[in-house]
Amino acid sequence: MKSNLSALIVEDEELAQELLKSYIAKTAWLQCSGVCDDAMQALSVLHERAVTTDIIFLDVQMPQMSGLELIRMLQASNYTLPAVILTTAFSEYALESYDLNVVDYLLKPFSFERYLQAVNKATTWLRARNDKAFQQSPVVETAPQFLLIRDRNKDVEIPFEEILYCESYGNYVKIHTRKTSYMTHQTLKSVEALLPKSNFCRIHKTILVAKQAVESVSGNSVIILGKELPIGITYKSQVLSVL
């Protein structure tokens, strides 16, 4: 799959358009391919003008035609849909959206961390669809088994099982594995949101560890590969109960 993906914004609210454009600008492997003010304009761009895009951020409630109606119309015309991420202020459309094979559903107002979760899910969905081995499987429900980051201007996939711990350096996170480490321009909170909660836990406001990598807990420290990592006071009871 190509390293850089494109995203089309279909949204009738200017504030929502600007928010999505700012989020996309922060995502190194994603670029905005255009903005449509309503579903009718999007239909023209996608179907009649044959414009291609990898991801669509699609508002549900819009004048003339809803986002869900746009999906049905494109499907009826045998148009190969990109990864669709719905955006809406109303949760009642969630079930219907998944019936239409939507990749994710963002409930307004959504944070950058929640947006990034959706983008990573869409990236995995696209990768699976492009892989012939996955063509017959329900790829929409396939959970990613790796963390996708941008390190030194390159996209890097880090399998979850290789991650030992992550350290926060302000707006950067250093991800440690047994062989090497990576630095990505994200917050620890955004990285934590992309990792499976069953396998990772926060031990400090600046440190996130993989449970299976912990060798021992000694006093106010966690030991990983012989390195002592401090346990924050507010996290201690939680760490002891989990580890």
C-alpha cells in the first residue's frame, strides 16, 4: 500500500471542516485531497469527476442528502468506496452506519486522539482490502496488530508484541523495543489510545509499559530489561493491582 494516503472531507459545518483539516495536517502520512460542503458535491467529485481518495470523513446530517444516503447511492452504482469515517453529533446512527460497512464513527466533538484511532483503523482496513489474502474476510472488524507511527520522515509499523515501554517527551514519544527505539511526534495519550488496553498500562504520567515485558515490581519501580522505571504515586495502586 502507498505510504501517503489522501482524505476527502464531506462536511457542511465550517468549524468541523477546519478542525478536520488541522488534524489531517498533523498526520504525517495523510493529506487532504479536498473539501465538499454537502453530499451532492461529494457525489459529483467522487462519481462524475472520477476523483479517487483513500479515506472519506463524512458528516451524517447534511441538507438535501445525508451521508448515509450518499453511501447507499455510491454502493448502488457499484462505486468502490474508500474507507468511510462518519462524523456526527448524534449517536443514534451508529448501528445503521456499521450495516453499511463504515470503518469508524466519530461522535462530535472528537479529540485528536480519537481521530487518530479512526485513521489508524482506516489505514489497517485499506491495507487488508489491498491484500488478496484478506479479500474474503470481514476486514472491517480486523483489529490492527501494530502501531503505525512516523519516525524520521518514514512510516514505521511496530508490532504490539515488540513494544517494551513508551516514554513521553512533551509532544514526542520514545517507543522502546528490544532491538531499537523510535521517536514520534505524538503525545503519550494519543499513543496509549492506539494500544490494546489489555496489554499495556500507564505506570507514570510520562511512562507506559507493556505488561508482558515487566520482569518485576520493586518498591516504587518497575523493572524492564534490568532498567528501573518509576511508578507515579497516583498510579501505584493501579499498577500493583494489574501487575
